[in-house]
Amino acid sequence: MNRHLRFVVGVLVLAAGTLIGTAAPNRYGHSDRVERHMLPSLSTTPLDPAWSPDGKWIAFSMRGDIWKVPAEGGEAVALTKGPAYHYEPAWSPDGSRLALTMDVDGNLDIGVVSASGGEVERLTTERRVDVEPAWSHDGASLYFVTARTGNFDIYRYRFADRSETPFITGPRDQIQPTESPDGQRVAFVSPLDGRLGTGGIWVKPIASGEPTLVHYEESEYRMQPEWTPDGQAILYGSDEAGSNDIAMVPVTGGNPITLRMPNSLPTSSMHCGLAWTVSARAGVPPLNARNSGPRSTRRDVCTRTSQTPTAAISQTRRVGAPVIG
């Protein structure tokens, strides 16, 4: 996208999924707060929406699998299948693959699958939770959040040698990594001493240097920061007004701009200035009914005006299976 053009923030408004897991909290050995609010769960309706780099597709998790639907709406196709459960899709920069979180035998690990569907390649096998995959700008590596040291830290997986190395660690939790468009910095969320909530937004240079605090407000795993295309600001989920809005703050710090979208929860997805959210405003729609399902709405950051909703799911299908709906 031409950086001199005004960019548009699109908000994917999906009905909040009904969680269908029957297991009690602490299924992965963490506190109720972490398991209820941070770790992925099964849902009967779409969660974790992510736009493809070319803007033509939206991937999401639903019913334990990863699906994709044309951005303008239409048939949703499942890219994965059991017995593992799959969550948190993240498109590779070239759009050929999706990273994901997968539940294998009661443990959460990181995997990748072709954008056309097929077998999932499992990347991590550590017997501690690995979640929140995020690609590097060149597609050569993945950031992910792991509990293998006791608290949550950010590690980096390199495809060339299949290595897994610590990237951001410390005595507190480090979560929700996202690399800047120029590949020079990583934004993430981590607590502040003496302050409530899961933390503030920090930015760390990839080559060297200490993290710098960009913004703090009391939060509950909802920030999920994302960079604007020019790398000058960060979009995030804000609880300041008590209504889960989307906000934007300069990467150098300062006063955030709030986009008034009550009951919208951000996901970790971004394409050409577009941010996407999950919303409970419309209730839970029947996804298999034509002209019903998740909706996508574009929102202009400069004028703060909403555009025509898009991306309704008309029907669903698994690869090699008949159409459902």
C-alpha cells in the first residue's frame, strides 16, 4: 500500500463464539485466570480472525479447526482436521502457509499448515504450553509465547535450522509478540511493577537494546498489539472505557486515539492498516445459514466512519467433503 495514502482500519466483527469445551479450568496446568482469558478454547463460532497478506481471505478458528473464507463473503473451507484441535491462525508473509496453535494429547504446541489445507506440521514438542504464533516480516522465523521456564516468555523458532531460542525473557510474563513492518522491532505486552493488569505495551529492538514502554493501562489479556503499516503507531484493545474498544498509540508514546467500538475484542491480525475484532454485539448467528455469520466492517481511522460490512459466511465445507448448509 502507498504509505502516502490514507490507510483504513477495518474491523472484522465476528459473533463471540460459544465455548464448547467440557474440560474444567486448569486443563493445561495454569491458573483459572490464564486458562479462561489467555489460552485458546473450543468455539462453535469463529474466533481469532486473520486476513491474508493479499487481503482476499480471512482465516479463523472454529470447531477445533482452522478455516478460511473469502474476504467478500462466501463458503468457508476447513484447512485442518482432527484429531488435534487447532487455534490462533497467523498467515505467513507470502500467504502460502498459516502458523497455528494446536492441542496435541492435552498440550498446546505450534504448527504450520498450507494455505490450501492438508496435514499440519508440528514445530514444537515441549511439554509446556506454546501459544500465540507470530511471523517475522521475512517469513524465516516465528515468534511464540511459551511457559517452558515457568512464567510466559517469548521464543523464536527459525525454519532454517529448526532452532527454538529465547528472545524476550524475564521474571514477569511476556506475551502477544508482533514484529514491526521493517523487521527492526518487536512489540509485546508485559506487566509493570506495582501496576494492575496483564501489563503495558513495550517495544524491543531485535538486534540489541532494552525494551521501552510505549503505553500502559489496566488490561486483561485484551491488548493484542498490532503495528500500523508505516510502523509509526500501534493498534491495541483498550479497556479504559470499560467497553473493549480499539485504540491507537504512537510508537514513541503519547496519548492514544480511541475508536469507539464497544464490545469489540482485538485479534492479532493486520493487513495494510486493517485491524480485526471479535464482537458480541450481534449475538451468536447460525453460521450454516445463508447471509448469516461473521461480518466485516471497514473503519477509517482519520474520519472514524464505518463502511459497508463484508465477509459473511454463507456455508461451510471441509476439504474433500460436501457442502454443509
